[in-house]
Amino acid sequence: PDLRPLVPLEGGRFATSDLNDLYRRVINRNNRLKNLLMLKTPDVIIRNEKRMLQEAVDALFDNGRHGRAVTGAGNRPLKSLSDMLKGKGGRFRQNLLGKRVDYSGRSVIVIGPELKLQQCGLPKKMALVLFEPFIIRRLKDLGYVHTVRSAKKMIERQTPEVWDILDEVTKGHPVLLNRAPTLHRLSIQAFEPQLIEGEAIRIHPLVCTAYNADFDGDQMAVHVPLSVEAQMEARMLMLAPNNIFSPSSGKPITTPSQDITLGCYYLTQNPRGGGKDGQQRLPLFADATEVEFAMAEGSIHTHDRIRLKNPDFSKQTIYGNAEARTIETTAGRVIFNEIWPKQLGFFNRPAGKKQLSDIIWRCYQIAGPAETVVTLDKLKELGFAEATKAGISIGISDMIIPKEKETELENAYKQIRQVEQQYRKGIITDGERYNKIIDIWTHAGDEISSAMFRTLEHNDGRKELNPVFLMVDSGSRGNRQQVRQLAGMRGLMAKPSGEIIERPITSNFREGLTVLEYFISTHGARKGLADTALKTADSGYLTRKLVDAAQDVIINEKDCGTVNGIVVRSIYEGDEEVVDLGQRIIGRVSCETIADPVDKKKKIVKANQLIDEKVAAELQRVGVESLKIRSVLTCECGRGVCAMCYGRNLATGQYVKLGEAVGIIAAQSIGEPGTQLTMRTFHIGGTASQTFKQPIIKAKNDGTVRFNDLRTVQALDGSWIALNKNGSISVHNAEGRELERYNVVIGSMISKGDGTDVKKGETFVQWDPYNVPILTDKSGKIEFRDMIAGVTIKRDVDEATGLMGTVIIEHKEDLHPQIVIVDDKKEVLASYSIPAGAHVIVEEGQKVRAGALLAKTPRKVAKTKDITGGLPRVAELFEARRPKDAAEIAKIDGVVEMGGTVRGKRRLILKDPDTGAEEEHLIPLTKHIIVFKGDFVKKGQQLTEGPVVPHEILEVCGPQDLQEHLVNEVQEVYRLQ
């Protein structure tokens, strides 16, 4: 660079740019080398000098890349050319991408409850400096001053004219407010400044969610858009009322929280007392005005049951009741309904956070943005006013400990004594004992917590509402888990490694913890705090990588005309539907035309039609399982993507406009929760929550049972036992349409056969939640193979019981412990390889019937799902890294056969019965194979435990499946949120 200053300091020394030192070393060595060459010095010295010259040049370009960094005075590494460019303080991120601006200021924020949604309070002192050029120009125009210098003096004196002009200048001139960290586009919004006294910026309570701001000392920066174009953009695109919905989810982001929610919830509480028995006792009112008069008179109160002339009689509204002439409601709800547009109808339920969000969204759809903004401000006023009047407070006595707690704890201890006894007798293994104990405590904790919520809801028989319950139930503050720790029991804690400590904390915070309990608590909680600090940085880095990758994905045309798309269906975890089809297709464009199954002429959705809520509901009503929709993954646009493939812009609820930077929106939407993904552990405080799933399946509808890809064998009691793990059971109605479908765990007992009828609510599948059974589907005599005491199996006599137990142990040799079923002629009918850790139930030479249990392996030991699953997993997916100990996947469709062992690896062969093709997999002995001999597997299915390598899916199944896999995996991480 041309600018390498050398500045003389006092004392005759010089302060210099590091580059000068580095250049000096290069020049010195170069000159020395010249001299040495002229003097015909020995080779050794010349080679050494050349090496030193090379190192000096290296240090100039990138100091520290090669060997030790060259240091200057005070052992500080010198700043080389590449250090000037790279990193946060380098040329790119410091000066080219991020510049400092004039006309900006920052200050602490406080709440401004009197503001309208588009306003913010700006301290006069700040405004005076920010709008200085505008004031100077105005002073000159009005002839107060003639030179800029005198204008500045006048501003400094703060004469009355200056304040008048400031008012005039700021009117209609929006300013931008930004809160760091700026994680998504809603972290910078525009407001109209209202000049206020004082030092702090005031912001509207409803925009806090978008900024993720609170008033515990947060600061915000103010920027002034100068040019007319910039002001226009700020006004049209960035003004707060234009950003009611989150661009990442389409849910309202200006939703009220905390006090406002609490106020509205209190106002719309269920009625108490008054005319349960006879209708005639209830006072009847004609309209809201009458109700307000009566309340002012004191003749009725907020929660009194009243009758009201139905405002929605014979009208089609969303929430209203069109049939009844009068409706039963409460005085509070009448007042609550006053603020909403009449087209919504009368909302006659308690309104918590979710309901408010829903009403806001409907309000926007029906009444449009302008009306919604006015309504939001009314909602804010109402919420604050009612919360104040309600006078809700909180005290220790409001945390009521349920009477059932004692008995539940005694129960749990009793069950645990039984489990310990079983373990001592050798009936169960240590792993099973641990899992059972964790389950007993999880269950006890849940029981105590639901008992506690029942007690809180009725406030232990008192008349008043319980404030703690109100806060949680309305969604204004706290969640069930936190209240459970206050008044139930604290529950199981996790070690920093993620394992669950099997001694739970049975006290709660109201009773107080013992010293040991307190120690265990802090043990788990500390890791959460440490993680938070470390992960925030990773999250920012992920966002930057995403933005870099996606920044040129822009909406470039209306329609690319492709016929391709992706097929979406509901997402299941286990057998529980976590995301229904409706949520996945709303706002997307359909690829196929779907007709009504009853009336074939009526088309529910046509190809290339945008699916809105109505259409989606209709599709679900007729039972569409999956739908092909247009997707950016299959868009055929030359550059960027087209509007049809993208669908609806979530922030506006309309088709996406041309030129919208959808790539950056997507990157921000994934990166923004990243920091939250890291802060999760911190809030629960290390309490372990283990998903406790009931090991049964109940039918939700009447219908006929069908088995799909299910291999079964009939047990002695006539029930069917599932022998493979990728089968499922569905229930169909009389027309044969599928109503529900469940994945079946291997070893499940199915009480209904294929094609039999099942009633609604009937349990027809059960399984053992602690063990994975290994069953036989042939009858015959047992023989053991490769079961060698001390090598592959451990036989131990349990002292307490004198019973022999056989456990398969990890082994290095080329052996496969197998149980073989033979018939009378010693012909092998079936063989089962038994994985390490399994307990063999049968003895050699024993005769067994089909469906008999041969061995059982304990299901995986429960661990808390740690956050590290969160961010690193997302980064791993986006960078398509090869995960550690990845799973093997099937390369062809076929039937599984087990081969012998080759070089310490197991052979697993897939044979395609139709084509006769074969594919061999070599699997390390330590890997747990999750398919069994004779299973039919599909291409791309996992054969062993572990995460799948994306490259392999691409090779085996092609780009479509890979895209689907990546999307699902990333979404799963965020669903855990």
C-alpha cells in the first residue's frame, strides 16, 4: 500500500506501520543475498540466506502462516498484508461492507405505551444533532441566518426558533431504528419520530418481539434516511405497520406479549357464578353500550355471566354464532369484542396468546392492513388498562403444592424398589434398570405436574383466580416446565455429558432444595450457560455462510413453466403427526389437479393454482395424503427462481413480487433462530425432559385394519407379532380410503388381524418400551452357533437367584453369535444373529413355536436431546459434510441376507428377487444393524444406526430424494425448538 506512515514520537523514536518492518526485512535479506552471490560464498550459506529471504517474503504476505509469526516490539505479531484484508477488522468487513455513517445516534430504550404503531419517541437532544443539516437549511430559507457557521451557533444556543424548526423538519421524516444483533430484516424498522424530553428512545411495546428487545438496559441505534428516495423506501417498505408478519413463518410478529396478553386473558376469562340453573336469571343486554353503563353503575362485573343480543345473527362470520338470537357471554368479553372489526364476529372464548395471534391474522385477511394496525393499537390500550385494573400480583402462597405429591412420590419409590429387586435377582440388566428408573421418575414428575395444574386451576377451592396459573395459561409468562419446578417437583437433571442422573430432585423451589439437590441443580445448569456463550458466535457465522450462498436467489420471472415439483406429505415422528399436510402446502402452488372424490366434476384445486387456507382445509377434508407442489428446488428459471415455484410471500400473504430477495430472507430465517437454538438449554436450566411415549396404539376411527409391508407370525394367544421394523398398520373406512396409519415397532403384539374391524378408541397394538425382542417365525429346535463362553457370551449365575443368564458380549474375533432353528432332520429353517448386549432367553435344544421370544436387547439408554444436535447439525447438513460413524444405506431394492465375516467386517447381501441383482455391504462389527434377515428393504433405506451420508443418497436415489432428505433433516432440528 502507498500509505505506510512513519511518525516521529517524542524521545526520538518512531511509530511506524508494521509493513515497513516487514518490507525492511525483505530488503535487508535481499541485499545481503546480492552481496553473498557477488562474493562467491559457499553453497550452504547461500541456501540458508535464500531460505531466510523466502521466509521474509512469506511473513510480508501472511505472517504466521508459515512457522512462527514475526514479532515486533513487546512480542506482538506484526500485521501482514493478508491480515489487513481478512476477518472482522479487515478491509472487507470493516471498510467495504460496513461503513460508518453520519447522522446516527444510539441510546437506551424504554417503553412508550402511548405511541401509535408507526411512531417512536426520539429525545430532542438527539433529534437536534441528527437533523442538523435540515435545520440549517430551514434557518437559511427563513432568513434567520446567512451563513452555515452562524446557523450552527444558533443551534448551539438552542433558541426557541430552532425548536420550532426542528418540529417542522421531523414531521413526516421517518427514522430507522436498529437493535444489534441484527439477525433478520425486522431488526431494522422505520418509525415517525415524536420529539420527547429526556435521554431515552421510546419504542412501541408491540415491536419488541421483532427486535427481540426488552427494557432491561437494551440500546438501539437511530439512523436518518437523507435522500427523498431513501425516505420513500423507509416509508413504503420499512415502516413498522408494514411488517406485521414474520417473513420466516408468516405468523403475526407484532403479537402482544406479557401484560397485554394477561389483560386480555383476564378480561375474557370463563364466567363465574350467576344463573347456572335457570336462563331467566341472566340480565339481557341489547348492545355493548348498555353493558358498559351497567358496569360503570357497578351492577355487573367483568366476569359475570350475561345474555347479549347476538350481533352476528344470520351473518357469516369467522367466530360468530349465526343461529342463536341471544348469546351467553361475560361482560368482559363484550368489551374485548368492541375493538375488533365487526366482520370477525363475536369471539366468545378466553383469549390467550395463541388466540390473539390467530385473531390478528384473521383480522388482517378480512379487514386489511390499515384497519389491523388501528386495531393493534386499540388492543394494546385495552390490554394494559385491563391488566392494571385486574391488579394481578404474585406471591409465594400462589404456588400451591398439590396434595397428591406425597402419594405419587411414595408410589415412585415403591416401583423403584421393585425394579432394584428385579435387577438384584438378575431378571433385568443394569441398562434396563436405569431406563426403567428414568421412566418411573419422568412419569411421576408428569403426574405431579398435572395434579399441580389441576390444583392451580381451581386455586385450591378459593374464589379468586390463581395468578401463576393465569400467567402460564394465557401464554404471557412462564411455561409449564417452570411452574412445575416452582410447585411440583424439580425432576430429573442432566449431567453436562447429557446423561440423566437417576436420582431426581423431589423438592421444588417453594419447599427449598437440600444442599445435595442444589449441587446437582447447578451441576446441570452450568453447562447451559457455558454453551450459550460459545454458540452465539457459531450462529452468526452460519448466517453469514448462508447469506453468502443464497444472496443471488432472487425472484426473476412470474412463471418458468415447469411441470416438475416435489411431493409433500404430513411429517410423522414415530406415529405422531408433527406437521400436517395443510401446513406444508398453504401458500404454495399445486402441480396437479385434484377432483372431489364424491363429485368428480368439482375440482378442489387446479394445477398452477395457489393453495390458500380454504383449499388446504378442503383437501384435508377429502383425505388427500400427499400432493405434488411447485418448488424452488425444481424451478427452471435461468437465474434465480420464479414466483410460481416460490409461492406466497409469508410477510404479506400475497404472491411474491418480482425482484424480492428470497434467498436472503431464507438465510435470515434459518440463521435468526440459530442464536435461540443455542440458548434453549439455558432456559430449562438443565432439567431433563425425556419423551415418554405410551407403548400402545389406539384407533382414532372405526374401520378395517390393513397390514402394510408387515411380516407377522401368530402367537399362542392368537395375537399377531410383528417381525420387521419398517412395516405399518393402517385403518381404512368402508370405501377403502386410508384414515390413519401407524409405524409398527418390531416385536409389537397386534390384537387385530389383517382385514378385521376395529372400533374407535380400541387399543390394538402394544409393545415393550424397554426391550427390542428377537423373535422366531419358524417352529423347531434351538441350536446355538458361535456362542463361546468367555469369547462371545458371558454366562453368569446370579447369586441372589441361582439363575443362569446368557449375555452376548462385544468380541473382536471372526465370530457371529447366532441362534438357529432346525427341524427334526437337522435342516436349518431360520437363523438369527444376536447383537452384542442382548440377553438370550432360550436354552440350546429347547423346542419353540413360531412367535417365541429368543432374545431381547435393551432399547437405547435415554439421553437429553442436547442443543449440540442443533447448530452443528444444521451446519453439517448445509455443508454436506460426511458425518462421523455414518449409516450404511441400501443401494438396491431387495431381500436382506446375512453372510459370514470378512476381515473383521460383517457381510450383508441384498438380493433383488425380480432381477436377481445382488449388492454386498461390508459392515464393521461394532455397528448395530437395524434390518433383519429376510427383511425387504427399499433403495436408500438405512441398514445400520447413525446419520446418513448425503452423497450416498445422491448416488443411490438421485437429487430429488436428497433434497427431500436435507429439507426434512434441517426442519427436524428447528421443530425441536
